[in-house]
Amino acid sequence: MGLGTETERKLTALVGRLTDGFSKLVTQHLTLARVELMEDARVMGMDVALIASFVPFVLVGYAFLCGALSVVLASWVGWAGALALVGAVNLVGGVLGIARVALRLKSHRVMDGTAQELERSVSALAQAPVVAVTAQVQPAVLPQGGGHDR
């Protein structure tokens, strides 16, 4: 009976340690997810702000091109060429800036570190050796005939 109690205590302690470890792992994963989500939101917010900063260039370029087109139609070259050049540079610069930031925003993987850490934890748990506790546990033996015959 002493051997069974000793084994049960060890098993209870192992289960308790396993539960504590798993709880700590889940807590750490949730903390990592929260921190990473905040960082991703900050980076994405900065990218959106950069896109917004290029919008005036696009608008100025469009205005200059419209003005240049009007002047070109009114008089065949002259200062309209200068307006067209300035407008085209502003327009191309704004569009290229927005396209660059938009591609960067699309390529950013949200919560990438959390996903990688979760994959590592799952693979580590899958590779962990299973301890055979059943080999240590002895089956209970009932006493023979202890005067309780019915």
C-alpha cells in the first residue's frame, strides 16, 4: 500500500507541474500575442500615415497637369511646358511613394512571431517523451478470505 501511495504522490506532483507549465506557456503566448499585435498596429499606423503624406503630392500633380493641359490647348507651348513638367514630377513622385508604402503594408505579416513561437511549442510538445507511469503502479491485491464469506 505504501508503494501505491508513493507513486500516486509522484504522479500527482508530475500532473501539477505539467499543469503549471502548460498554464505558464499559454500565459506567455497570450502576452506575446498582445505585445506583437500592439507593435503591428503601430507599424501599420505609420504606413497609413506615410500614405496620407503622399496624397497632397498626387493632388498637386493632378492640379498642375490639368492647368498645363488647359494652357497647352490655349497656346501651343510656352510656360505650359513648365507647368506640365512640375505636375508630372509631383504626380509620379506621389504615386510611386503610395505604391511603395502600400506594397510594404501588404508584405507585413501580422503576428508572425507569435505564430512561429506557437509552432515551436507545438512541435516541442509533440516530440516530448511520454513517461510510462503504468509500469511503476502495482495492481491492488485483495486479501484472501478475511472472514467475510457470504
